[in-house]
Amino acid sequence: MKESKPFKILSIDGGGIKGLYSASILKRLEEKSGRKSGDCFDMICGTSTGGLIALGLASGKGASELVDLYNNKGNEIFPTANNRFCRFFQNIWNGAKQVLFFGKFSAKPLTRILKDTFGSTTLGELSNLVCIPSFNLISGMPRMFKYPHKEGDFYMDKDIPLVDAALATSAAPTYLPIHSYKNILYIDGGVWANNPTQCGLLEAINYFVGEGKAYTHVEILSVASISQASGWASGIRKRRSFMGWKSKLIQTSMDGQAYFTHFFLTKALPQIDVRSKYTRLESPKLSCEQMAVLEMDRTDKKALKTLKALGDQDGYTYTNNAKVMKFYETTKTYKTN
């Protein structure tokens, strides 16, 4: 009988600056286990801000470095005034840019920060398998940036810089500009896979797990972003223009997609032939005060402090969860390069 050999996947949702919450959870898990996430998972999947975290972990960084990145550089990517009066007028101008002109933010600060973080490292130099969703506007089809692996005879992404993969997965419509790489135009993978768990599962089943493959079963740890899980107040205005929706249009669609992927997996995984274990670290329940300060692009001191506090709190809770910590008890077995 074949020895049991798990293929472990870490999946991280998109969510803009709310990636600070996800990174803070992972930091707690790493501190408790004494191991980096990249040392424990065979594959790391991430969309948008989750893609940035995934690429960081797969390039050998610890979650603490990524927490520092969000804390120290988040306001450069999504500039937000700390003063409420200044923020009011800033929001008016950003809203006008988002609806009428060229999007809320320039990609220049993010590009510079990514170059400082990743340098010239390419997907082919990573220490883990990765799945980073984006969307190809030229073909009108989803695009998955992946580590080049022999199992799928897949090598086309070998020389793609991490900077370009990160910009392609995080180019959220109306927030950041479309990213162009080798004359192909890409936007945020959250338009189709804000929760990329399903992407990682399909990749695993196709190439790594099951009869005649190297691994006997798949184990998935999926980290949610903070979502509008509590819903909206029932008294909101029902007829809304695009100006009335603004950022909530993108955020709501991505939250809905992420939830459906989670729902689908809980129902579908027990039915497939491949043995699997699926653990989802779900979005926390927020107070009204917390909901008021948490947006995909709000990076003032209060917002960042709230995100980190929530991540630290939930991360501490998960360090006492044996099912979660089991992912960190053993190191990965898939060898890249």
C-alpha cells in the first residue's frame, strides 16, 4: 500500500490593504511553529494582495516582513489622509478620478515597492509552486501565473519577473491601472478568482495528487480577507449610479466570489475521488466601528492599526487550533529548481 503523502496548499484571498490582516495571521502561525509558511506548503496560491503575499512567501520571505511592508508602505500605494477633514476632500477627488477619469491611484509607487521587494527574481526561481490568478483583457480569458513544473510540462512562465506577476494580479479596475506585459493587458485576478483555492485544487488534481501521481491526498489551508460579511444596512438607497457604488461595486463582487468558492468546496470536495482536507480561516465578524474604517484602499493610521489588531487577535486564536497548526508541523516535500 502506498505511503500517505499529503500535498499541502496555502491559499490567500485578495482584498487590497486588507492583506495586512492575512499577513498578520500568518505571522502568528509562523511565530508559534518556528517555521516560515514557505517552508511548510508545497503550493501557495494568492489573488491580488494575496498574490503579493504568496509571491513573497514563495521567494523565501517570512510573514513578518510582509506585515512590515503593509504597515510601512501601504500608505504610499493607497495614499490616505489621517485627518478626517482632509480625508473627506481626498475621497471626493479620488471618487471623481475613479468614476470619470483614470482610476484612483497610480501604479508607480506599487511598482517601485515591488522592485525593492523582489528585485529581478522570476517565477522560475521560486521555492514553492504558485498559482497567481489574473485576467487577460486581450484574449478575454482568465490567466494563471504559475511556477514552471515538469509534471505539467509547463515552462512558459519561467522568466516572468515577480514584479510583473504581482502587478498583473493586483490591477483592480478603477483602483490601479491595467498592467501591460509583453503587449498583453492584465487586470486583477479577483474579477474571477478572488478566493484562489479552487485554482490550487485543480492544479493539484491535474498534476500532483491521485492515482499514479506523487501525492496521495491534498490538504488546503485557505485564508480569507476581511469581507462585508455582515451585509449592508436595510435602509440604504436602492437606486445607485456608478458614482453611488464606487469602491463597493468591486468589493462586493469579490466578496461574493470568494464566498461562493468556499461554499462550493465544502460541498464538492467530499464528492471527488481524491482524498482531501479543507480548512478555511474565515473573515471575522466586525463591529460597526471597525466596518466604518476598513476599506480595500484605506491606509490611515486607524485603519492599519485595526487591521493588524484583528489579524493578531485571530492569529493568536488559530495558534491554539490543532487543525490549523498541523499544517506547520511538517515541512513541504515538493522540491523546486
